[in-house]
Amino acid sequence: MSATIDFYLAQAEKCTAEAGTSQLTQVRDRNLRAAAAWQAMADKLLHTETLRAEKEKLAAAVHRAAGSANG
């Protein structure tokens, strides 16, 4: 997991905690919206990194297969 994902998740957790301690409805709602946005960014980046890793793994397998076919 990248440092950026960790940062996004930490921000989501912070916003959720702040929402839990807020006595003002508008502030609570704002923090909950922010937490959801941070979580969505983390989820999207995690998905992107997973797809990238799968693509690199497939490319390496194709490269190995091509090397063994030529050798």
C-alpha cells in the first residue's frame, strides 16, 4: 500500500473522529462528507494500483514466455 493511500485513510479516519465529537449538525455533516471523499480517493487509488500490478505481472509473464520461445 502506498503512502498516499495511507494518508487518504488517515484523513478519512480523522474526519470521522471529528464528526463523532462535533455537537454542531453542519460540522458533523461536513466531516462525514469529507471522510467519505477521502475514503473514495483511497479506494480509487488502491484499485488503480491493483490493476497496475496485475498489468505488470501479465507483461512479465508474456516477456518470459517470449524469451523461452526464442531460446
